[in-house]
Amino acid sequence: QVQLVESGGGLVQGGGSLRLSCTASGFTFSTYVMGWFRQAPGKEREFVATISRSATGTYYADSVKGRVTISRDNVKNTVDLQMNSLKPEDTAAYYCAAGRSSIGSAYYTAEYQYHYWGQGTQVTVSS
């Protein structure tokens, strides 16, 4: 059974940091592109960051570039999202996603490219 379980969300003051983690099981983690998306209340889900199978390629949304770092551990089957200098507009439910890929350096930014999704973890940034 495929599972993606996010953790690390919470309430933080503006300017603070959080580290989200996603633990995967039930599939061959190292053959999947991993990504993080978020959805704020009343808004559509949006792309945040992605990392290739081999971790050689990463890509970030302009809204988080320079403040967020995605990383993965193909032994522990985890993907993390380190978020710094958080802003109130970062408040959202954050979702981990996995997409099959045959190319080690490829990464994905679109929702349709991802096959598995987690249940999400809430991040709230106070002003």
C-alpha cells in the first residue's frame, strides 16, 4: 500500500523557520520524482518545489525561491522541505507528492505528473 505521510507543520511567527518531512512507503522511492505543493484556504493547490530521483535537479516556485530548500534521502525514503523567512502568505496545507520517472535528472512542476499524494500538513505563519 502506497503511503506518503507528511509531518513538521505547525504555527510559526513571521520570519521563522519550519522543516517539513514526508516519509514514503509502498513503492520504489528512488525511482520517483518528489514534490511539494500547497493549498491556501479558498485558493487552488500550487507547486512549491520538486527534486529529481537522483537529487541532482531541483526547482522552486518563484514565490519561495531563496527561502526554501528541498532535499531527499533515498535510503530513508524521505523528502524534506526546509522553509526559512516564512511569511503569512506561506500559510497553507502542504502536500508531498510522488511521480514516476525514468530519467534520473528530471523533475516535475505540474500536478498531473504526480501519481501519489499525501494527506497534507498545515503550516500557519502569524504576522
